[in-house]
Amino acid sequence: MSFHLTILGTGSANPVVTRNATSHFLMVEQEGYLFDCGEATQTQLIRYKLKATRIKYIFITHLHGDHFFGLIGLLSTLNMHHRLDDLFIYGPKGLSEILTLQMKYSDTRLNFKVHFQETRSEESYLLMENEFVKVTTIPLVHRVSCCGFLIEEKEKPRRIIKGLLPPHISIEQIKCLKEGNDVLDENGEILYSSDFYTTKAPESDSYAFCTDTAYHPDIIPIIKGVKLLYHETTFLHELEERAKETCHSTAFQAGLIAKEAQVGNLLIGHFSSRYKDLTPFINEAKEVFPKSILGEDGLTIDFRDLL
Amino acid sequence: MSFHLTILGTGSANPVVTRNATSHFLMVEQEGYLFDCGEATQTQLIRYKLKATRIKYIFITHLHGDHFFGLIGLLSTLNMHHRLDDLFIYGPKGLSEILTLQMKYSDTRLNFKVHFQETRSEESYLLMENEFVKVTTIPLVHRVSCCGFLIEEKEKPRRIIKGLLPPHISIEQIKCLKEGNDVLDENGEILYSSDFYTTKAPESDSYAFCTDTAYHPDIIPIIKGVKLLYHETTFLHELEERAKETCHSTAFQAGLIAKEAQVGNLLIGHFSSRYKDLTPFINEAKEVFPKSILGEDGLTIDFRDLL
């Protein structure tokens, strides 16, 4: 298992043809996690041949249109496609009310159950967890209540070195070894997990989704050491003042956060429509934090490839 | 002056990459009339280099998502672009409530005034008029309350034949002649409007926007003789039963309506996502009504070119 991410949109509030509004699609163990859902996200899913039916969890950072106007359309389409599986939505106060009202007037009754959980943005807390991952909120600073999300793979079991196991070992004993515990064999000999029969588990994946936000170093302890940090970069640093006024960040500031938080890699996006050429963004971020990646619509990142 | 139409989307409820959701943009005397506003309509306006700022009137047929989910995004963007001009929106009960709720939670206060008028779909009535056009509703048959719109250019003034006018004729007298009235010149001679100094006004333009609807011949008297009829054709006639169940029409049925209503031309669209090749649609419509036009995203129609 590893995380597999597709960027569905790298635009910001003002729409442009070449960059869709924000949405990131993360696959973990055949289950889809959607972060934000700007207008036409459902079309982007089709464009990049991703299965919307796989989406099980949807996280909405805040209620500015370029982050959630596509959600009602996506839900309607999932319903039209006869989805039956439960869907889990995490988002700010008001989101559930907006969706409910639209469904009322369009006479839409969902065939599937939606578990809606309202988010708070005052403090970081564990939002959800399942067998594979846990998701923690990241309070951000924006013009409306806004929180990002940190999704972390749970610790992976150690890997068994096949061929070295003695005969007659039970499945229960193998499970113990993978969990790092030693076991006794049928002769009363100790089989050591760490020394012989298993190797260390591969590093767990983790992804932090931080948008929209002013430069806000308070998030650093929360995202410390994350494998991939997505941080919005609406402006270049020459417009630092404009970034401050509108509660957005510059590429330089995203680089600073990445550096201070010692993250593995930085991914940037949410570019203002005023910029056509994005080269200055990646150059600016790399000056501070060399392991920066320029977001673009349709870009895919297999976390196994991240250095 | 003439009508100038751009098709922004020819898709139906199930999204496809090649056909956006429904929206038609009509320009009349430098003012834009938008009919329906499916998701990502604002991006289509940019793609086809149309000025969203020109939009003064928006007409929404019904509250199924592929006809209005793009409206809130369009309004937000107009606001972000500092629009100050009044906007007139005509749509069903519930639309205003939905827009208001979304603006509340996204902390959006519009800089411009929106005049919202709720439509009724039980009977045909005059919905609005201005200096140039009048718009009448067309009750349609769909799964939710739905009405189409007939927009008719007001009678144009006669055209003055320049060079033939006597000297010393006043602007007031020219206006009388254009309106078809005879006037007395300074010598007490009658200047005849129709016989000499003017020619007949060009035919007024008219456009009927009929979507979504089951086959419904009751609309024929309302749209009789319209220069261009847009009629939805979600299915081919081989799926007539499916069309009936879902309150949509087939290309054959749209052709029948066009023929019976003796319209000038028929434009078809709102194609089900199951169809990739649309040739069978235009063939089917043309079998009944030869002057049929296949809708496609980005198609423009100058009404002066319609035969």
C-alpha cells in the first residue's frame, strides 16, 4: 500500500480555463479521499479517468466557492449512478444545510447514507480514523473559518522474510512476528522478530493539505516531518502585502513553512489567475526549499517515488 | 441589431468531458441573456471569449443541477470582478433561497443589486420586457416544475433610404417615417413612409428555449413561427420509452414539434452521456424537420444567417 495522489485543480477563486478550482484526490487501499471539491471537480475526475465511485471520504476546508461549489454536483451524479455505499463528509458549519436545501428543491433523495461531521478550526484534533489512516485537522488562517487536514498512514507491520520461516509456524505466530513480537516455536525456541525473520516496515505515508491560509507558522508542529505538504501559493512574494490582505500565502512563505517543518516534499498550487507562467512560483519555492513540486492539473504523485 | 447565440453546453445530467452542462448565451443590443447555468458555465464563458460582465438577465428553467449548479459560481465571480450593474434573475421557487444561503456561509455580500423574480410553470405569461425584447414563459413537462422561455425582439422600425430624403427634414419627421407614418414637408407636401422614403423593417428575431421536457405538443401555439427553436433531445427515438419515463424528448419528437410549430430552424442539444457520436441525432431530427442544427459546445449562431 502507498498513497497515490492526483491534483484535480490548481486554480484559485477567479476561474481560468487551464486551471480548475481546488480538489485533490488521494487513493489509499482502494479507497478514495477527496480534499476540497471546487466547481467541475466531477468532470476533472472523468478527464483523469479516476473512479468517483471509489470516493469514501470528502474533506472540505472552508466555504469559499472555489473549494466546494462542485460538491453538490458530485453527490447528485454519484446518486444517479446508483451508489449505495455510505459516504463520509467532513466540513464546516453550513455545508450540510446548503446541500440539504439544494436536494430539497431538486427533489433529490440520496440512495446512499451520508455521514456528515462538522469541523472546527480553533484547534488541531483527531477528526477520523479507520483501519489504515488517521486524519487530524490543521487550523488555518483565512477570511472565513478554515481548516486543513493531515492524513497519516498507520504504522505498517514489519515484513516477513519468506523462506526463512521454520515449518509448522502458525498464522497467529506470523502475525506476532510482523507486529515485532518474538514467539516460541514448537520446541520452545525463541523466534526473534527483529533479528532474523522480519525486516523493518517501510516508512508510513503522510500528506498535509493546507489551503487557504495566510502565512501561519503555528501549523509547523502539526505537520512536522510530513512526507508531502501541499501548501497554497496564491501569489509570488512580490505581492506579499496582497497575500496578507487576502489571507493567502506566497511561494516563498510556503517554502519557509516546508523548511521549518522539515517536511519530505512541498507541493504548491492555488495560483492566482493573474499568473500565466508558473515558473517563477517553483523557482521561488525552491530557493527556500529545494524539494518543491509545481502543482498542475492532472499531476499524479505516487508517494513511493518521493525522495 | 440581431440576436447572436453561443451554446455553452450540450450535455445532460450525467457529466462528460466533451459536453458541458446546459447554458446558452444570447447577445441582444450589447446586453447578455443567459439561459440556464449548469456547472462550470463561467469557465465556458471564458473559453469562448464571451464577456460575463455583459450578462444582464439570467433565466433558469428548473432546479435540476445540470441547469443551475453553475449560477452561484458565476455570481461570486461577477462580484469579485466588482460588478455594480443590476442583475435580473428569473427562476423557480427555491433558487433565491439556495443562493442566499450559500452567500451567507461564504460571507459574500454582493456589490450589485439582484432583482429576483420567481417563475410559475402552470401557464404561459409575459415574464419581462425592455426596450428591445419581451420574454414569455413556456410551461414544460418535467419531473420538477419547469418552464422554457420565448424571447422576441420587438418590432423593428422601418429603414430610411438615405439620399432620397428632402433637405430640411427634422429628426422628429425621420422618426415618424421610420415608424411607418407619413409626414408633411415644409411645402405641405405629403412624404409617404411606405412608398418612397423607407423600406420594410427586417424581420424581428425570436428564440425559444425549451428544456427539459417530455414531448409536449401544448407548447406549439406558444412557439409558433419562432425563428429558432431550441428543443432538448436527450435520447434517440429508439429510447422513446426511456424518454417518456424520465420526462425527456427524442430527436424525432423535437423535429415533430418544430414541424407543427412551423418554426424557422430547430437547434438540438442536451444529449445523454451514453451517446458519443451525435450524427444519428441530427439525421433523426432532419428526417422530420430538414432545417435542424446540431448543437455543440461553442457553436455560435448569428440570427441574420438563419434561412
